[in-house]
Amino acid sequence: MSDSLPPDSVGIVSPQTYHFDIPLNLACGQTLESYDLVVETYGELNANASNAVLVCHALSGNHHAAGYHAPDDRKPGWWDSCIGPGKPIDTNRFFVVSLNNLGGCHGSTGPNSIDPDTNKPFGPDFPVITVSDWVQSQARLADRLGIECWSAVVGGSLGGMQAFQWSLDFPERVRHAVVIASTPRLSAQNIAFNEVARQAITSDQEFYKGRYYDFNTVPHRGLMLARMVGHITYLSDASMGEKFGRELRDQAYKFGYDVEFQVESYLRYQGERFSESFDANTYLLMTRALDYFDPAYNFGDDLAKALAPAKCEFLVISFSTDWRFTPARSEEMVKAMVAARKKVSYAEIDAPWGHDAFLIPTPRYIDIFTAYMDRAAREVGV
């Protein structure tokens, strides 16, 4: 590890690619004959492989959850505040696995990968993926790594949905499910936000019905607008007000429609940066996976019945100003878990940062998360 890196960092990390030749049957009825998953791991797997933790990412996340890819990297992985020596997911005790999900655009097989049948990118022909599909692929990854049972499966937002789904699809293979800033299903309002984002992308004249790769272009404007819409929903009114208020870039109104307020400049910057690093077809796919997630769907909308197979313990955490996935949605999960007689711990954290609060190391959040993971570590003797 470079001397310039923080002492609680996992240090310099290198992604690995795992190839799978066994066909994966998907919920949509299609099959992926083969696929790759890009993975990072942190810490050491113990002798009986009991100390493994799976970290599941949110919509725009990827495998790079902690550490640095090079000594001169300006920013660490997206959840570096929670993964590393002495942090809630303590890499002195746990072996941590973080992957880029199927359909992603950071190395795992997705729309921008080459379709072996056409020798061109899959594009819009890549099948729609569900949370259950991701869990199936993650279980195969666990097999490859020699992990029979996860000490914990952990995730925030869409990652929390995956942790929840693990408890249902592979109840014997997870001891703890940590579900943070998540929901048992999207509200109509959330589906509406996702649809606005998708329409921004598909209406871009450079989208070409998802075949923009063939034209050597990218629907930058559509992706930028989609990210701007999403970013607004991830922040609270209070946090945006505190950060930007109504501050003007200059000292006087210009009476035009160019950027005048600081918040406009910020959103455009975030949107433009995102459009340069994320694939549009992947964004469509990920938002649809969010829409489809609904474990109670096949159980008459009875979430307690859906939870019947689960054997793990749960930690559910929500944030007071998260209006995208409100505390009420976490409480809905907790009530169903209690009704299904599952062991569950719940905390609502008072934090001003909206949905993004799960990425920010608020002291009470970190204390609760750490205490729970400490118990999970002691259970497996690490």
C-alpha cells in the first residue's frame, strides 16, 4: 500500500473477471449462454469460508466499492467510508466481495458487450434483467469462490433489494441481510421518475433505438437529463438548500435561460460527467429492474408470506429525509418481517442528506452498522 493512502483504506486493488459458461435462464424467459462478472475482493477468506460478505451496488454503482486502483486516484471506491480496516465492514475480519452486476457497463456482460452471435454490441437486444437474476448470478459467483454461506449480504438502495432477495432465494446461504435505504417495491411516484429518465434517454436523437454504438455516438444529452432527474431525487430539499441556496454564479440576474444559479451548474456538471462514464442501455435496464422488484407480487401482495423462506437475521436502516425510499417503506419491510417471525433490527437515522445518506458516514449510522457487523463477525469467530 502506498504511504500516501489512508491507514484505514484497503489500499490498491485490482478487479478480476470471472467467466461463466453455464447458461443462465432469466426471469424474462431468455437465456444468457455465457457471461462475465467483474469483481473486486478485500480482506482474506478464512479457512472455512465463513467470513465472506457480499456487497451489492445501487443503480449507478459498480464493483469498485473500496480502495484505489492507483496511488494517484483522486477518489476511492463508492462505499469506501464503510469498507476497510476498522470500518463497519471490517476487512481485518471479513472477506468482502463486490461485483458489477450483469447488464452493467463496467466490465460485466451487458448491453455494450459483444454478442457472440452477431459480433456486435448487444445494445437493445440484451435481455431485461431482474433482481432475482442478479442473485442467481451472484450465487454462481459464490460457488466459484468457494463460499457456501455469506456471513452477510449488504446493500443500499437497489443493493438493499438484492440483499432482501438473497434471503428469499437462497435462505440457507446467508446469515445476515443488511438492507439500507431501500424498499420492498417502488411506489408509483418512483416508477414515474424512472420513466421520465428513460424517456429523456430514448428521445435523444442520438439514441438510435439503442443502437448508437453502430453510429459511433452516445446519447449524451438524454443521459445527462436522466442523471439530473435522478440526482434531484437522491438529495433532500434541506441538503440542496444548505449546499446551494439560491446562490447566483454571478451577482445579478441575466434574464436568460443559460446557467445562472449554482444548483443549475452543479446538476449540469453531474449530468455531463455521468454521460461520459455510463451506458444508456444499462441505465434503461437498471431502472426497469428497480420497477419490477416486488417480492410480494406472487403472494397476493402479502410481504409476510413472501418472507416465509427466509432464515437469516435482518438489519434495516432508513434515513429521515430520504423521500425517494422513505422510512415508511423500511417500516413496511420490518412489520412484514415481524409478522413472519423473523429476527430483525431497525433504525431510522436522522440525517439531512436524503437518499444519498447511506453513502455518508453519519456517526449514529456508522455506530449501528458497526455494532451489527461486529456481532456477525463474532458469530463466525473472526
